[in-house]
Amino acid sequence: MANLIDGKQVSTAVKEQVRQETEKLAETYGKRPGLAVVIVGNNPASRVYVNNKKKACETVGFQSFEYALPEDTTQEELLELVQTLNADPSVNGILVQLPVPEQIDDKAIINAISSEKDVDAFHPENVGRIMIGDYAFLPCTPAGVMELIDFTGVEISGKKCVVIGRSNIVGKPMAMLLLHRSGTVTICHSRTQDLASVTRQADILVAAVGKANFVTADMVKEGAVVIDVGMNRLENGKLCGDVNFAEVEPKASWITPVPGGVGPMTIAMLMKNTLTAFKKQNGLV
Ligand code: L34
């Protein structure tokens, strides 16, 4: 029987820290961090995530600015909005919710966001900084996963860490953060041969594949820490992770649920990054 890693609980603690620091800064300087969230089109999942981000801003005492643009927004229009937000001193963080509709090149948008306001840490400058370990922001989802692993008390140093998935948003930076903590890291992906034999070695297994119930019991070592980054919506509307929870839970020592695991942490780390951006932009760190 695994212990459950409660992402709601850990994220609440992170947000409470951010809230307290925000209140102190507001008292001292008379201003608060501001986060601009841009959503383009009508992706229902994105809508839920953006609403959760807005709620979190309220909880921690940030100003939040939401821009909901129509599905047929052009790249030029979105770039123009990004430029406006880059120049607005009340906006400390800018986030364009992904995915964007296909007429827009997400790389062009990410490149246009001021690296100082890039609270997702997706801009090439911030990605490069993470690679060399000299960074202001960590990408929210991998940073949230690190907090969840730390919550278990399990040491990362020297352990076999396996990440399934090689996306720029999760898999690659996730591997880098585990490496910074001296994990012995393997990245698996769709071309990996005999995947189960690799994942079965993992003391810490992070699944970021995007396929419901992909990780089955035979792929997991007895006593492993299992982190499920997956956020798959089934036909019946139910949310489901990349890990077959019912099967894997009895084998794991610790496991995250979906929902209530990594998702809330992504948002808590976004609040932390926005606070950091505010402090840096105001010369407070
Ligand atoms: N630019 N795009 C940008 N930044 C991000 O950090 C994201 N991501 C991913 C998608 N696109 C992005 C998110 O915000 C995924 N993501 C995200 C954020 C929050 C939640 C899930 C994914 C979340 O709140 N999950 C809840 C359940 C929500 C539900 O009911 O649908 C949970 O408990 O897991």
C-alpha cells in the first residue's frame, strides 16, 4: 500500500508562503505582484486550468489580468498583446496558455515574452539558464514535481530516476532538475526499446506521456516513488493520469493521485515564480 502524495496539501502550503510574503511586500511597498494570463480559443481543459490560475492569484493576493482572445486570433494580434504586456509595469508575469490554435506559432510567442516576465520559464534564455543551473524561474510542472518528491522525504541523490516523456515543457526540464539533485536520470520515450525493463529500475518514476493508464504494474519496481504528470480526459469526462493508479498503487511506496497531485502544484509554482519576478523587477532580490 502506497502513501498518497497530496498535491492539494503541498500546493496549499506553497501558496500560503507566497501569500504571507505578498502581504508583507504590499505593506512595505504598496504594490502587489501582477500576473497576466492569455488564453486563445475555446479549449475546455485550458479554460479550467486558467480559471484555477485566476483563483490562485486571488488566494495569494496577486493582481490578475485575464485576456481571453477568440479562436481566430492571428499571430500578429497575439504578438501585439505580448508587447503591450511586456511594457506594462503592473504586469510582472506573462503566461500564454498552451496549446494555441494552429495558425499561431507557439515558439514565436514564447520568444516574444520578456525573459524577465516569463514565469513559465519556456523562453530559450530561461531554458538555457536551467541547463547550466543559473536560473530565476523553474518551469512550473517540473518544479512542482520536485516539491512533491521532497514531500516524501525520499532522497534523490544517487537514485535511479526514470522520466517517461521528452517534451520541452515537462520531460526534458524534469530530467535536468533531477540531475541537478544528483539523480541518475534516464529519459524514455516512444522509441525506447523494452520500456518496462527500464522503468522497472526506477526508484523514482515520473510519467509525462499523455496517455491514459499507460504505466502498468509490471513497469514499476516494488517500493518506487511514482509521480503522475498525466492529465487525460476520458470520453466519460473523467480525468485520468498516465499511471494505472489501481494497479500501481499497491506496489509503490508513494504515489500522486490525478486529480489532486501534480496539477495543483503547477499552479502553486506559478505563483512562486510570479512573486520572484515581482521582486526581481522591483530590485528586491
Ligand atoms: N503556458 N501552458 C502554459 N503554462 C502551463 O503551465 C501550462 N500547463 C499545462 C497546459 N498548458 C500550459 C498547465 O497550466 C498543464 N497545466 C495544468 C494546470 C493546472 C491543472 C492541470 C494542468 C489543474 O488544475 N489540474 C487539476 C484538475 C483540473 C481539472 O479538473 O480538469 C488537478 O487536480 O490535477
